[in-house]
Amino acid sequence: MRTALELLEQIQSQFVSLISSEEVNENAMQKILGQMQQALGIDLDFSKLKNYYNDMRGVPTKYQSRPIYALLRRLVEKIEKVTRKYSEMLKKQYEIELVDFPVYGTIPMGDFSAQVIGCGMDGETLMLFCDGFFGMANLVSKVVAQSFPIISDGDSVLSFSADKEKVKEYIRNNKTAKARFIDVVLAYVFEQNPHYAKQYMIDRKYVQLVELFRDAFEIFVVAHEYAHLCLGHLSKENTKRKTDILNDYERVIYSWAEEGSADLLATQITVLSSDDAALGIAGIWICLNVIDILDALNVNDNDDKSILQQYLTHPPVEIRKENIRNAMENKEDCFALLDTIDYIFTELRKYSDRLLEVLGAFANEHGLEIRNINFEIIQRIIYSLV
């Protein structure tokens, strides 16, 4: 007889062996599926599982999370596809040479952060993301999507109202969305990971809008880092040699002008990757508003030892927004939607400020620092105010 831990290890090893193989062994997979279905009563679809394993293969190192890497790889593939398709236009408009993606991967940290790191080996670079970036993009996109009244959510056409007055009324009556938002932000602040926020299923009618917002949000972040490479920003003047726990590497420090040009190229790539230009820019706007809020809360107050600090070199978000707006030729019809998104975040921040006042009073009453309050208590306070 085996212990429960031994049984778990055996089941996991069977599946990991399939993922680690050069190609999916269909006979072996069907055999394992048969065993699982017989022993555990699990009904698994072979074709879907095969696609899943194809997605899970090809990670750069044995330490890389396979599911997270699959998410990142899809974003990279979308960017590669659109830059190939519009390569001549992009080269001419931005006076660049498109480059291949460098080695990329993620680390299991909840931070919303990304960086290109010079390796000092024949000009090689590493594009590194924290896992929390994906969680933040998904969870905040869910909150923002739920702030818009849906007019139609048919199979082929999504229609929602971006009228500021209608959204204002909708937000006023949708207090749960406010609670969801502050839950995500404070999960990031207190636990350094947005996934500590309460999980929930979103109403079906919002699924399509969430996906459009989230995809554009994520593509913009990855495309921004890629843009730095294409624009030739990894010069010797921009790199600072570091030696610490990571041994020898080069931290890249960009100027505000370079950050601005990377934003513009990343915006173009994001819009070209989106099914709807306005919603693509909306995803970018959600991303920038999130950065603004986290920056205001001084989330990234770690010292210079971090290779993933984001806010030290980037210009203030309002400057980044203005830079993108000024470059949006023939996209003036998007401005109303962007203004509405800004309004949504303004209202959400008001709620956040009120909640922080409540937490401050609670901390004073119990002789605590706000950061020392148990996050489960904070969540109870958040949802008790709904």
C-alpha cells in the first residue's frame, strides 16, 4: 500500500513525463487517461488534453512554471505574428530593425513587473516577468469590464455603453466591483501577490470584454519590453553592471524619452494585435492606470537590490498617457472610452482611499501598523462595506 503522498507523486510524475517528452506520445497518454478514468472516475477529453500538453512543453528551464510560460509564449507568438505581417510599415514608421525575441521567462513572484536584463555574453539579453503580472492583468480587467453596462453580448457582436453618465450610475449601483478592485490592490500591497484576492466567477456576459481588455493589457507590457530591443535602447550608456546573488548581469536604465518611444511602438503593436483598435487602446489604458495606482501606494519601495524595479525609470503615467494620445492619429473616437476608463479608476481610487481610512482607524484602535493587519481581517472589512 502507498501513502497518499506517494500516490500523488506517482500520478504527477506520469503527467510530467508526458510534458517533458519531445513530442506527445499518444499511446502513452491514452493509457494514462484510461488508468485515471478507471481509478479516479475522471472523464478527460483526449484531444483537449493533447493540446494542453503541447502548450506545456518547451519551457526554457526546469524551474519555469509551465502554465505561466504557456501564457507568456502565446503573447510572444501574437507579437511575432503581427510584427512579421506589418514589418515594413513598422520599420519605416519607427526607423527600426525588428529583432528576434530573446530568451524569456517568469519567476514565481507576485510583483507586477518586467525587465530586460543584459547578460554580458555576446550581447545576449533576458526578458524577465513576474508571475503576478498575469494575475493583475486578469483580475483588474474583470473589475473594469464589470463597470460597463452591457447592451448586447451576442455570439458575434459585443456592445456595451461607454457613456460616462451611464457608467457613473452603473458603478454607483455596483458596489461589489469596487470591493473586488480594492481586494486585488490590497492583496498586492499586503501579500505582494494579487492572487490573494478572493476568487469569483464572472457573469458570462462580461467574459468577452474581459478577454479583450486583458489580452491588450498583457500584450502592451510584453511589447513594451520588446520595443526597447527593437529601438536599440540596450546601449552601453544605458547598462549598469551589477554583481550580487545573480552573479554578473547588466541592469538596463532607460531615459524618459526612450520609455516614451517604447510606449508608442508597443501601442502600435498592441493595436495591430487587437480585433478592435479602441479596445486594444483601452487595455493599454487599464494597464497604465494600474501602474499609476501602485506607484501612488508606493508598492515598489524595495531598494536597489531588485532587478525588477519598474517605476524608478518610467515617466509619470500622466506623461505616458499624453504621449500616447498625441500619437493617436485618426483614433480620436477612442478618447471618450479612455476618458471613461480614467473616470472608472478615479471612482475606484476614491473607494480605496475611504477604505484605507477605515483600516487606519482600525489599526489605531488596536495599536497596530496598517501593514501588520492580517489580510483576512482586511478582506472582511472590505466586503463588509459593500
